Amino acid sequence: MAATNHAVTAELVALGLERREARWLVEEFYLGGEPSARADLLAAASRRLSGEPLQYIIGHWPFRSLDLDVDARVLIPRPETEELVDVALGELDRDVVTPLILDLGCGSGAIGLALVSELRQRGVVATLVAVDESADALTVAKANARKHQVLTASFVQSSWFSTVDASLRGNVDLIVSNPPYVGGDDFELLDPVLRYEPLGALVAPDRHGHTGFDDIATILEQGLEWLRPGGVLVMEHGDQQRDAIVAHAATQGWQNVRDLDDLSGHPRIFVGRRS
Ligand SMILES: C[S@@+](CC[C@H](N)C(=O)[O-])C[C@H]1O[C@@H](n2cnc3c(N)ncnc32)[C@H](O)[C@@H]1O
């Protein structure tokens, strides 16, 4: 006879899993209590005990209103990035009825797909161009677009703006980005669980003496010309990068610059406009 969910959860806890995570795995792999599911559940528990993130093991994760497929090809979407979506929604000009959104470094598609779906709920049909240099990430993002019936998205393999269609230049209403911003040396000191995520999603070279600043600097240098007049960039960054970003943005001509804390009180979100 199949063990009850409660008994199986207790078994996983005895193996060393946290109770909350054990419950999660049981719900994912053992919900019907089929005896044949037991092998899958134990394999999942063993992956978790060896350090792999829960999100990759269960293969999907909530981000705002979406349930996104995630695996080792993409960064696991973070709660502070959900806050960036709120900021972006607030910054988007309400007079624009069919906004054009560029999501730079889309990963799983989290930011752009959440924006399009939430705008759709308000009756706004946004067009999304989702860019990533990783073909693997784009495969996951496309699957997530299909899963959530986002039909107005296209996907471009490009290093930042380098192969984005030139016809978009000067026409984008909103650029959103959560670029890599961790310095190589800092990465070595961070939680080893991050090693399961793609290195290219997290680590950026230093620039101008600032740690992990290279990708952020590129977006600040090239972003303005892709925005329409009045268009806005909303970009996530590391908690030590505020001063460097605001200073660099000023040298590039960004207007109405603000830099916001996340809900934990850390500097996190740059907002700048094209005049
Ligand atoms: C921090 S992850 C963000 C993923 C997703 N937007 C999110 O917030 O969950 C950064 C993403 O930028 C992509 N990336 C890194 N360098 C890039 C480049 N030069 N051009 C375009 N995308 C890049 C990575 O592949 C990764 O998907």
C-alpha cells in the first residue's frame, strides 16, 4: 500500500530536507500517492540534498501571476525582479495604447512575459521583443510564452542591442533589464547554490573600476537611442552600484533619473528617460 503524503514527507525530513521543501517535493512528485512515483520523489530529494535548487528540480516557479518553466538554462527569477515589474508598469506612459517593450537579457522571459500578461489584463496589447545572448535561455523563454499564450512576443539572440532589428531604433516605449551585475571575485564568495545557475546570467566584467559594471554600462550607453522620446529604461542592479549607475547615466544624457530601493531596503532599480 502507498505511504500517506504525511509519512512520505516525514521520511524526507528524516533524510535531511527542510519540512517546507519536503512538502513541496511531495506535492510535485507524489501527489496521487502512486507507489511508482516513489522512485521519482526519492530521486528529486537526492538532487535537493546534493545542493541543487528546488526550482530546477520541480521545473517551474511562480513569478508574479505566471508559473514559469525554469531549468539550469536560465536564472531562477527573483522576488526583487517582481518589484521591477511593478516599477515598469508604473512608468509606462498610459497614453500609449500599444506599447513596444524590449526585455534585455530575458532569461526565462520573466519580466517581459509578466508585463505583457498584466497589461493584457488591463486591456493593453503590448508587443514584446525579448533578447538574450543565450540560445538556451531563448528556448525556455519561448516555451514560457507559449505556455502563457503570449502571442505578441518575438525572440532575438543578440548581445544587448547588437543584432536587434534596426527598425526598432527610436521606437521603443519601455526597456526592461535585469543584466548580470555580480563581479567575478564577489561570485566566489556568494552562496555555492548559485553555481547551479548559468554563470553568464550572473557575472559581468568590471568596468571603470566598478565591480560587475560592464553590462550595465553598455545598456546605459546604448539604450537611449532605442527609446522613443519620452521612453523609459527600468533596470535592476546590485546594491553597491547605485552611485556608479547614476553618475554614468548623467554622462550619457539620461533624464528624470531615479534610483529605487527594493522592499528589503537595498538600492536596486534604476529608472531613466529619454527626453
Ligand atoms: C540576471 S539574468 C536575468 C534573467 C531574467 N531577465 C530574470 O530577471 O529572471 C541575465 C540574463 O542576461 C543574459 N545575458 C548575459 N549577457 C548578455 C548579453 N551580452 N546580451 C544579451 N543577454 C545577455 C543572460 O543569458 C541571462 O539570461
